[in-house]
Amino acid sequence: MDYISTRDTTASPHKFTDILLGGLSADGGLFMPATYPRLEPSLLDGWRDLLATEGYAALAAEVVKLFVDDIPTAVIEELTAKAYSTPKFAHPDIVPVTELDETLSIAHLSEGPTAAFKDMAMQLLGELFEYELARRGEALAVLGATSGDTGSSAEYAMRGRDNIRVFMLTPAGRMTPFQQAQMFGLDDPNIHNIALDGVFDDCQDVVKEVNADAAFKAKYSIGAVNSINWARLLAQTVYYISTYLRVTESNDEALSFAVPTGNFGDVCAGYVVKRMGLPIDRLIVATNENDVLDEFFRTGNYRPRSSAETQATSSPSMDISKASNFERMLFDALQRDASATKRLFGTKVKEGGFDLDDLGGQEVLDRIRNDFGFVSGSSTHADRLATIKQTWEEHGVMVDPHTADGIHVARGLASETDTRIVVLETALPVKFADTIVEATGREPEVPERFASILAADRHVTDLPNDAERVKQFIVDTLGQ
């Protein structure tokens, strides 16, 4: 399997381990597989039996092998077994699925160590990083940005690893107390939290700016764990496949997925497996009030908002107005025209965005809607409260506000498909207690493993929204 950049398909292709540690292509593009492996019905039949008999980790190994041919298969099996194990994950299925009602199911992606779906990718990424760095005899300084859950998932996956240092940028004051406690409560010497004076998009822009400094990136071995890293999306494809195999009885059945998203990473993994041939009908993109993606799928206009225009909402992990992974899907929608992709995301986005005329007309949007299966919707704080309350009172199921976004939008777009819709859970309700109390009048259950997390001391450095200051902090910390 070879990998190419969304902004230059003429350059020499890369292997998986070439792109694993860096994340972003040197030309500013994102890495994509040169071709998509095919999920033939016979392969899905075999995987259905494999999942039932050997479990999620074994399935993950087989999926990874389709995309990775430069790591020995036995090593891949060892790494997935370490990544997806109990009690690291609270449920033996790793991603259990429950039926909410006659039309909706929920895939529970929050059984991991930080109670968020980001654990599904980060646990494998930590194993892959450690393996590849040890093979090379190298160390890595991971630089990431988080709107809530990526940071803690990355830190819990990377903590204690001798050849990895983590520098995680967070938007100051924009996360819930529980999310902050999970991150800032860590006192591992290889973990460094930075609270940036800005919103998530500012944090993400700083990460991109630092990565764009090729000399700095090379000297300090800067790597990425955000969803710009292809390995994260690869890991996320597995739970779409496992969920499909658990919910359906044969490959003649199709499913639709409703995915709460701001950065387009979670739903992009679903797009990949649909292109691979998994029987998916609709990919339902659910946003909150920061509805840049919803606006695009409805109108064909992609208008990233400024930091000042990005609203702070009760589903804060989706308070994102520049969807990094959107470039991957649009690259395909433009039939892999790298020059057009580079113009749109390298120039037009910086100028305020683009529309159908820049894309070449209605044909591209029709391809995205009809061939790729995308539809979208958004929700408000009132919608989230009503959905959380209804789901609890009618079904006895407590959901977090991001998952509520997904449920609300799924119900509103149920007429778009005649298949069962699976809503991808984002996090456990305990991470957003204030909203749960507002919606239901009761505190969410606190799993025993998180009982004392709010009492931990805080370890965090406040910095201005300035890439040069962040770079200096990295230099001072590494002492090089």
C-alpha cells in the first residue's frame, strides 16, 4: 500500500511507516492511500466469524494489514492485541452496540481509558509510535491540539513511553472541568499541557504553523496525533466495520451512520470504509451551532469561521470551524485533482472559503451527496437538552451532548434512508455533567475509575496564541 498527498500526486509515494510519525505532508497536504482496498463479501463473511470468535483486536489486525505492508503481520497482531484489551477498555466487546429503538442503535465508543471515542484511535497510535521509534532508535515530540477529548486520549496513550514527549495545546477555558482534570491532572514527565489564549481552531493553526517550519520540525522530531495523521483514521475504520458486522446478519443489509463531528475525522473514516465497499447507505454529518460542515453539504459553500465567530457550546468538542479532514474527502470528490485541492485549501480557505463555482459546479456536490452518501444537519443547545431528556426518560439511556447532536440530527434525517441508523457515541455523560443536570435534573453516573479525577493537582502552562512562543516552549522543555 502506497500513500500520496492530497496536494501533489506526482511526488514519489510513501509507505505507511514513512507517514506514521510526521502526519502532515511536506507540501501541506494530507496523506491518502493511493487506492482503497476492497471489502469483498467473502472477506466480510470471514471477518464476521473472526469478530464473533476472536474479538475486536483480531478484526483490527486484519483491517490494518490491508493498509500496512511494511510492518510484519505478527507485529501488527501483537500491537492491536495490546491496544484493544480489557481492562484498558471497560467492555469485552471494546465497541458494544445497543438498540435504542426500532430505527436507531448506538455504537459505544467510550469504553476506553478516557471515556471518549478518541481512545479508539489513540491506543493503537501509541503502540504504533512506540514500535516504529524503537525500530529506528529515535524519539518523537508529539505536538497536538484538542477541543476536549483528543488531548486526554493522546496523553493516556503516550504517557510513560520513554521515546515520546507530548505537547498538547488546549483552548483556555473552553473545555469542561472533567476534560481539563483528565489532562491537567497527569503528572507524567513526558506529558506537557499548554493552555492557549484562543479557541480550538487557533490551537490547530499553531500546530500547522509549527509543522510548516520544516527545519524546526526536523530538528526537534515533531510528530502529529491529531486526525491529520492517517493512522488515526485507519484505526477508526475498524469500529465502522465491527459495528456493521454486529448489527447485520448478512452482507445484503445496509446501515447508515450518524456521526457528531467538527473536524470531519470521525465521519471521514466512515467515508473510507464506504469507498472500500462496506454496505453503508448514508453518512449523516451532525454538527452543533458551529455548522460550517452542515452549510457545505446543504449549499456547496465552505466558509470557515474566524475564532471570534466560533461559538462556545454545550458540545465543546465540536466547537470547530475549520474541518481539517474535509480536504481528504474533497480530494476524492474532485477526482483526486491535487492542483485543485491545493488551490482550495492552500489559498481559497485562507481567503475565506470556496463555493460551487470554485469546485467546478453542481456535479461535485451531487457526487458527494449521491455517490458518497453524505447528508447533514445541525442542532442547538435546546435540541441537545431535549434529546438527552427524551433519551433518558423514554429509553433509560443517558447520552452526552455530542451524542445527543447525533441522535437529534439522525431523527430529523431518518426519511433520507430506509436502513437502520447507528449513532456513533462520542463520550460518556460524566464528562459533561453540567449539561446532563440541566437536561435531566440528575448527575450522570461516575464510573469508578474516574471517581477521584477532579481532585488531582493541575499541571499546565498558559501561553499566548503565538506559534513562536509555543516553539520556544518546546525548545526549552527538550533542552536542545
